Amino acid sequence: MKKYFFPVMVSLIIGISMAYFIIKQYEGMPSLAVSSNAESLYYIQRGVYSDIENMENNMKEFTDYIYNVEDNEYHTYIGITTSKENALKIQNYYKSIGYETVLVEKITDNKEFTDILKQYDELLNKTEDNESIKVICNQVLAKYEELVS
């Protein structure tokens, strides 16, 4: 019995320390929404601002936009879609009128909003007209404020 005590104790110590290090590696990783309704959405980000006054001043030319506060910064978005092709179409529209944007992918589980967004995406798929793209983006952002915010 005594001859097994030392190997068992060493094995337990090694097992516990390895488990501790493995768990520590996963603490800093971002978590994903786990839901049967979870879907990836593409947000067209206009900018990131350190305070709300600066954000409001820089977003004056947009009639509709949304923002989220993340890490004490204001992230502004001027378009949302479920399709990467549509996201690139929206980005190209804004680029053509002089605005640089960034594409951000996020996961949501708001089924009601994603269902409506898919209907707008069908319209966006069928158009190349800049005015139509602008109107669709504004309507999507209004729906987002109504259903999600």
C-alpha cells in the first residue's frame, strides 16, 4: 500500500495542475451564443469614438445609425445584413459617396429581427441602385432600433 501512495499522489498533482492550465487557456476566449436561432450578421461599422459628443458630431450626416458601447467606446453602425455579398454591396455604396467603413461579423439570436432582415436582404440582392440601397439600410436600422434596442 505504501509503495503506491507516492505515484498516486504525483499523478493527482500532475492531473490537477494540467487541468488548471487548460482551463486558464479558455478563460480569455470570446464566447459564442449557443442557441438554435443564432445567426451571423454582418454590421457595416462607420467608426469607433471615445465619447458620445464626438460620435454625435461625426455622425450628423447620417439620418439613421445605431451604436453600441463596447469597452467604453462607441461603435457606430450604418448597415446590417445576413449576407456577406450584400455587406460588400453596402460598403461599396458608402465608399462611392466618400465614407470608409469596416465589416464586423456578430452573432445574434433575435429570430424576429433576422427574419425581417432576410426579407430586406432579398430586396438588396435585386438592386444596384444607390438610392434603393440607402433606403433599405435606413429601414433595417429603424427595425433594429424597434426590435432589438
